[in-house]
Amino acid sequence: MRLIQQEMAANQGIYPQNKGAVSLAEVARRAEMHPVTFHKPNYQELVEEVKAWLHELKSGAIVGTKRVHKELGTRVQEWKQLYNDLLESHQISETDLARTNIRLKELEDENRELRRKLSEATSLKVVPLRHKGD
């Protein structure tokens, strides 16, 4: 029973085997006992303990094939929504990156042109019109 609880805790409250159904027969199977064992009079006390544990387990966890399918369907929808949100965010980032790269190229071209003009202007010899002494 402890192993079943650990598996459920590791799987966010869903029993990962037997399509999510935990029953007296499943407990017997996991304990490697024959299911008929629980119907023998010598095991009545054990049966009551397991039934009480199952009742407690079912009140606080997602147990049963229909509930598990519904819960998994909900989780799948949540993951799909998260995926779509991330995809949209990624597409926006890619678009922003493309725009930024275009702007960077434009500014690099402009910078190159301004540097060329500056180097042309400084290469000219400038002669003063008047001498300082005149």
C-alpha cells in the first residue's frame, strides 16, 4: 500500500497502473496475492484495513479510470495551452529579432557611409585664407 501511495505521489496524485483504478483486487495483485485471498475468513481483518485505506485514498486522490481520463484530459489541455502560449511568445521574439537585425544592418550601413564621408573630408588639405600675421 505504501508503494501505491509513493507511485501516486510521484505521478501528481494519479495511480499510474491499471488505468488509474485502485481496488481490492489491484492491492492483491500488487502484493502478489491471489484476489480470492481477501475473501477468506482468516483475512477479514486485513480486508477491513485495506478497504479503509482505499476509502481514505479515494477521498483525497484521483482514482478510477473515468476520473483519471478526465484529469489527464484536463492536464493535456493545460499543456497544449502552455505550448501554444510559448509558441506565440517565440514567434513574437523571432519577429522582433528579425526587425532588430534589419535595423542593425541599416545602422551599420549608415555608419559605414558616415565614416567614409568623414575620411574623405579629413583627407583634403585645408589651407588658411590668411596668415596669422596679416
